[in-house]
Amino acid sequence: MISRTLLPSAFLIIGVFLATGCGPSRSYELHWKIGCAGTSGYCNVESAKDCSALGFDTVVVEVSSSSPSIRSQFSCYSPVSGPVGFGPDLPAGPITLSVSAQSAGGQLLSGPITVNGQVPSDGYGRINVELPRAKACSDGVDNDGDGAVDLNDAQCTEADDDNESE
Ligand SMILES: [Ca+2]
Ligand SMILES: [Ca+2]
């Protein structure tokens, strides 16, 4: 049986929960691009297939300007929202994010890249980041389709090598 003195605080907690809503909390809205294989430019990742072709699985974002820092992980690409991640509730003001990309196995493939943004007093701040692609001989992908991946491919001499076929 619930004590009568506890009931008002229980209602207060429920009220606060409803007031914050059910949508994603957004201090920032981070949009990323990832470097394309075989080019020096960046591509938008538009499908999960694009991510796996590049070896990326997860984008890790750390709000390094918070103490302690706040870490979030996002899928490389979301069919609903695209290559985007939403920040936790944070007070208005400048923020610094540390962004990196990992393989499905948790291997660091790109970054961390430091980006600065601003949380407005109302709403959220949009932040763009460009993540360099991983080198062909350390991206976990069979880039030339010969069945051998990275250093298992005879044409890869070292992890920093950027060509699996020569
Ligand atoms: Ca590779
Ligand atoms: Ca290969």
C-alpha cells in the first residue's frame, strides 16, 4: 500500500516526465559525412550498405566540454533520420564534440575529430562534421573483391597502405 504522503511526489515526478515529452532530446543535431573510398572527397552516407562498404558501423560522439564528458553512440546511418545523431539535454552555450567512427568490431576507423557548436537557449544547434575514410588496408573491407581483407591481402604491405590491389 502506498503511503498518502508519498502520492503528491509521485504525481510530481510523472508530471515532469510528461512535460519533457517523448521525442529525442536535442542540445545538438550532428550531421556527418564520411570520406569515399578511392577519392579525396567526402560522400554523404545514404544507406546502411554505404556504411558497410566503407567499413563503418558506429559513430561515437563525446561531449568533451561537459564534465564529466557525455558519450553517445549512433548507427552510421539511420533509415529514419539519415546520418545524424541527437545530443543529450545540455544548457545553452558553446559545446565541443569529439567524433569518431568505428567498425562493427569496435575498431577505431576515423577520428576523433573535434568540432565546436552552440546550444541555443531555445531548440538545438546543428553541427556538421566530415570524417576522413579509413585506409584501404585497415578498413575491414575487401576493397578489391579478391576475397582477402586488409593485411590478409598480399598487396597490402602495411596497415597504412591505401590500396589492396597493387
Ligand atoms: Ca580493406
Ligand atoms: Ca582484397
